[in-house]
Amino acid sequence: MVRISTRSYTSQVLKQIRVETNDPEAGLVTFTLKAQVVEILKVAPRLVNFGKILQNQTSVRELVCENQGKDPVRVLSVETRPPTLLSLGGQEPFVLKPGQSRAIVVKLSSGSSEGYVHGYVRLKTDLEFLPEKIVRVRADVKKKQDPGQ
Amino acid sequence: MKRFLVSGGILAFFVLVFLPQHSLCAPRAVPQGPVFDAGEIPQGKDLTHEFLLKNAGDEPLVFKARPC
């Protein structure tokens, strides 16, 4: 039995399984498993990169959710982690009809710590096979130059 | 004598051509449906399939699967 999770796939899946045998004439047998993965709820970008941001600053990015399926998709909740760093323009549940899209505003407040910061936005859905979708967020917080220097 | 030689030749031919394949004690791996296309599946749904490898030989087949 071969099992492949399609969570990280957005297009074609093509996997080969090689079987080594003691058959003197067919020492290597290959099985091929393929499928076309349909991304019903597309969220773009797949990674929100705020890039370089100064300490104690706020920056905003937009996520766009699109229903590429044939049935309505209910987004039950949208949340961010860590909440001290990331917040949202709105957190209300919403429904996307087929072909419909909606933007979600993600706000990063860099704070006083320097260095790379990581977090994520989690969307909970009513999709049977994809109850949640996670979008990673990252930023590089740089030290603010002292105006006196 | 000639008849004997012809018969012997035919017998030798069959022994040489067919006997090694049938009497050689060896496993024979025969994949059943080596390619499986699941078609369209929604993201998140596990893609599962059971492949079958038949031993058509006359010795035990030993195998080891390696995903790649």
C-alpha cells in the first residue's frame, strides 16, 4: 500500500516506487503513481515575506484567498501566531462562492527585538480534506539607527 | 542412423531452447498494473493505492520497496 499526502501539492503528483527483487531477469521493478491535485482554496502568496523591517515599525501585507472549486467554501476562522507580532485586518468568518476571492490584511508589528521573526496565518475551513491551511510569515527586523549617531 | 540423428537433434534443440526457462529454479517478478493514475483529487486528500507484484516463478520472491 502506498500513501501520499497531497497537502503540499498544488498541481501534479508523480511518484515512483522502485522494488528491488531477487528475480535474475527483473532485478528492479518500478511502480508509478500519479494524480492531478486540485487546490480548491488557493491562498496567495504561499509565504508572506515582510523582508527587512526596522524595530518598532508596522508593516502590512495582503493575502488573497480564492475558491477554485465547484462548491462554496466556508472559512471558519483566521488567526495569527504569534499574536504579539502579527494581527489581522479582520477575523470574521466568511464564505467564498465558486470563483470568488477575498483579501486578508496581515499586519506585522516588529517590536524591539532584532533578527529573523517567524509566524503564520492559519485559516480553518469546512473543506473535508483540508480543515486548515497555514501560510508562513517571516521578516528580518533590523536595528533602528540612532539619529544622534 | 540418419533418423536417429535427426530425432536426437530435434530433442537437443528443445532441451537447449526450452528447458533452461522452465527448469531453472528462479523467482519471476511480474508487476500487475505498474502505473496507476488516480485522476483529479482535492488537495489534502491522501493518495493511496495498492500495487501488486506477482511471483510467476518457482522459487520464493524476495523484494524490497524503495520510494524515490
